[in-house]
Amino acid sequence: MAHIIIADDDPLVPQIFGKAFREAGHSTGWVDDGDQVLNVLRARHVDALVLDCNMPRQSGFEVLWQIRASQFARLPVIMLTGRTSNGDRDLAHNARVDLFCTKSSDPDWLVYQVEVLIADKSKVVNGGPANPWINTRGPIHHC
């Protein structure tokens, strides 16, 4: 069982995707602004973060940059957004997002992708290089 945080200011998103995670045996939490994401990461163990691009206080991009520059750098981060431009994908890629997908994605597909990312990250932490981003662009996936 993994603990997934969903960060989105639209309450429908955590309702839909949170249900899929819970049905797969995971626990979920929900925050609705960027500042809360960082507070949750400091306060409790989180296995993955599903992050919206547009949120109050700090955008998903700002939060992602801070995560990657912190002790949470290896946290699997999935951007789930309504924004689909190549510019947004490039911003997410440059911030080292693990997965960039739209809110129209199938919830069960997203659960599977998050489970794969969590398993991959645990391999890196438990036996891989100290910094998984050295000599690689990271496990960037686009959907």
C-alpha cells in the first residue's frame, strides 16, 4: 500500500482519482494549494504526488522545482493537468516530472503508472545511484 497525495484546487479531481487509488489498496490525501503540498511532505511520509499545474499560492511547476531541489527529490511526481501545450510539457520535463498527463486520463491507467513509478524509484533508492538524475534525463513519460 502506498500513500498518494493529490494536489488540485478542483475537488472533483481527488474525488475521481482518489477513488481509483483507494480501490487499488492505496491511501490518499488531498491538498488544494501549492504551499500545502510542501507542508504535507515535511509532516508525513508520501510515496507519490499527483500535482496540478494551476493552483493557488504556488503553481505545480513552482512546487515541483522546490521538490526536486530538496530532500524529496526522488519522490515520484505526476502532473495531472488540463494544460496540454508543448510549452507546458517542456516546463514539466525541465522540472524533472516523472509523468505528465491530462485530467482526461483513465484513473485505472494512472494508478498503474503511479505504481510502476513507485517501484522504479524504490529500486533507485535501495540500490541505485545516490542521484538518479546524474547522466540521465530521468524517467520522463508523456501521455
